Amino acid sequence: MKRWRRSLAAALAALVAGALFAPAALGQGAPDDEQAEEAEESDDEAPPPAPKARKKKGAAVAPARVDAGSKDRKAGPAEAKRGPADKAEPSPEERAARGVAVIERGGQVLGLGAVLAGDGRILTALSPLGAGNDLAVRFPDGTTARVKLGHHDRVWDLALLVPQTGRWTEGLTASSRDPVRPDAQIRSFTAARGKVAAVPLVLRSHRALIGGDDRQLDDAIELGSRISPLDLGAPIIDEDGRVVAVLGRGCAPNEGKPCTPVAFGAPIAAIRSFLRAVPKDAIQPAAWLGIQGVSEASPVAKGVRVTVVHPESPAEQARLKGGDRGGSDMILAVNGVPVTSPEALSDAIRTHAIGEKVPLIVLSGGKYREVTVELRAAPDPRAAGAMKPAAAHPGELPPPGPGAKTTEEYRK
């Protein structure tokens, strides 16, 4: 009897539940009469795919699927391949690291340096360089270039290195922010483990220190972090990856006692003053093609007709032909840049560095062809007479701005 009563109670509960939940089932969209008839006619066939949820006026019907935020949801193929790190852009310090070069002699690390944006020359500390001979720099991609000491300042322990081959285009710009402030997040760079990496740096204050030749350094930046001797010359950067100072070596005065050797930051004001004093000849050697030419226009193109090819020049190595109008080559473009005068050709060549392989578009005998030349330095000034000398200009870390990274000439 008790079992019969329990069964009866369960049946009544099921009927009540069915009555209560029937409207909800209708609200999710039931198949109409035509769909029902089609379903009856195809009883013997495989069941059709579930019908799409229909929208009723005034109500949005959500599909019966797991919520997108559910932990049980599996990522699709595209999501599985694409991780958050794949789309992450490099941080300011990672971008700045692309403008840091390692200074070497005979494969031994001496210090670090900052490549000037749009310039290619390298700002570093003087004290690690010794006599300044037989120097080379290693860029972030592993390539190396010989460099010469172009300018130096013993007082502020600054040096400017001039690459003799190649040109690194990813340089650094100057900051206009005060680096010594409570909320500053300052970084510098280290090469102690063989690879350049950004490291936090504490700046305490601006203070007077003793520099080279026992001269006083006004407004030097006092450091609150230990510095490896191999990191001297490294740029000090702010939160935006712009340079606020360069690491140098000085001396902290002690009353009645010899001064204590310390690392310090040479501020932007001192760096700008140093770069404005760079000699006009402290520039990268001009690349040399080794031709003489004249402007000429043919029925199909305008360019520079080659009249003379210098012996043992890059042009001769690339088999460019000079001479009269009928048998000489006409240079139309340098690395995709059209040239229609000897001056334009000179300017286009000068934008490239010694050691670069540059494609030229040449018209010869009514046919176009591409010629690749490997640029070199001129063997003597007379051989380079056909090329206009490079315009000397004072170096300077460009101020922040949208065009700072592509600045070619710096102004006082």
C-alpha cells in the first residue's frame, strides 16, 4: 500500500511539472505544423539537424550552448594556434634594446653604447675604451662593424663612435622628462651574461661629482644601484624607452679623504652639449660607387648616363658600362629610388653604408636590367671626386616626436 501511494505521488508530481514547464518550451520555439508533418513523413530517415532557434517579436532567444566564459568550453582551432603572446607588442624597454650596441675589442666586451636615432653613430662612455684603437660594435642582430673614436669628453666620460661599415637604423631618442622623481620607472641595460637585457635602476638625486681631469660635474645623476664595469656607456631610459642619461664613471668627493670611484648618469643636457661639439669630420665614410655621369632623357626613361667607370670600383665589379651614348648604361633608380641627375644619384648612394649591397635599375641597349653593387669607401679623394662630399652636421639625440626615429639631420 505504501509503494502504491509513493507511485501515485510521483506520477502527480510529474504531471504538475509538465504543466509548469510547457510554456517555457514554447518560448524557446517549437516546430510549426508544416515542420511537424515533414517530421512524420520522414520517420524512417535519419533525424534532420536541430532547427535554428527562431526569434519572436520582443524577445531574443539564446542558443542552448555553453556560455563563452565557461571553463568547460574548448578553444577552437584558430584560438588554439593564436595565443595572447603572439599579438603582444614589444614593450618600450624591448624596443629600446634594439638601439643598444655592445662595444668590443678582439671579441672581449668593453661596455655598451646607444645608437643615435636616424644617425647610426654610437654614444658611449670613454673610460672603458682605453686607447680607443681596434674597436668594434656588435648590434642586436649579431652583426659587427669596425668603429673609430670620433669625439670624446674626458670630464663627462663620453665618447662618440663612428661605424666604418654598415649602418644600424634602430636608434634611440632623448627624453624630456625628469628622471629623478618618485614615480619614475627607470631602466638601464646589462651585458654581463653575454646578451643585452634591461634591468631596473634606482636614481637618487642630482648632485655634484668629480669627473675626468678632476673637473667638477654639476647636475650629475647619482645612482642607487650597483653597476657592472661592462655596463658603462649603456643608456638609461624612462618608461617610454627614451634616453634620460648615459652611464659613466666618476668620483664622489669625501671631505678630507680621497674621492670614491662611482658610476653616475650623464644627463641629457650634458649629452647635448657634448654632441654639439662633435667635429665636422667625425662622420661615417661616404659610400662610393665609382662612376661619372650626366643627366640624360631617352624616349622611354630619364636617368644618369654613365660616362666613366673607375677601375677597381664597385661599378666596375658590377660590370656597368661607360662611354658614348650608344654603348653606355643609364642608371634609372637606386634601391627603388628614381635618379635623374648626378646629384640625385650621389644623394641616393650616400644614404647607404659601406659594405651594403644595393640594387640598381639600369637601361642598356633598350633593355632594362637589375644590377647589384657592393658599396665601398673610395680608395683616395680624387677617385671619389664624382661624388658630392657628405654634409657634416652636429649629432644630437632627437627630441621626442612622431618623426624622431627617422630624423636624418639633427639641429641645435
